[in-house]
Amino acid sequence: MWCVMNMAKYRNSSNKIYSKYEDLLVQTICTFEMIKDVYYPNLTDAAQKIVNFYSDAENVIPFARQLEKDLQNRDSF
């Protein structure tokens, strides 16, 4: 998720930019919810698993936060 990479990059340097990427993450979740509502029966099993995960904010937000932490730790070296 490139938006999470940028969230990690801008967390401490620019609240305005960070907020934009955070909003993008929320929009991404909403997009996956729409895909699930409209196209789900037409998706392959693999695609359905992806849509199930990314359409559920309770899964995605902790995942994104952990990924952001991991990216911050990686970039701090």
C-alpha cells in the first residue's frame, strides 16, 4: 500500500500531508466495500479473499498501522 508508505514518511513532518494519505486509506476501504456490494459474485475466490480483507476496516486499519510502524523502523536505519 503506497498510501501507507507515505503515511509513514510524513507522520512526523507534515500533518496536512499525513492526513491526506490517511483519508486515502479510508477511501480505499470504502472502494473495497463498494466492490464487495456490487461485484462480489463475479470475482474469483482469490479476489473475494482480498476484497473481504480490505473491505473490513477492523482488519485493514490495524494492518495499515503495523505496516506504517514497520516502514518507519526500516527507514530509521
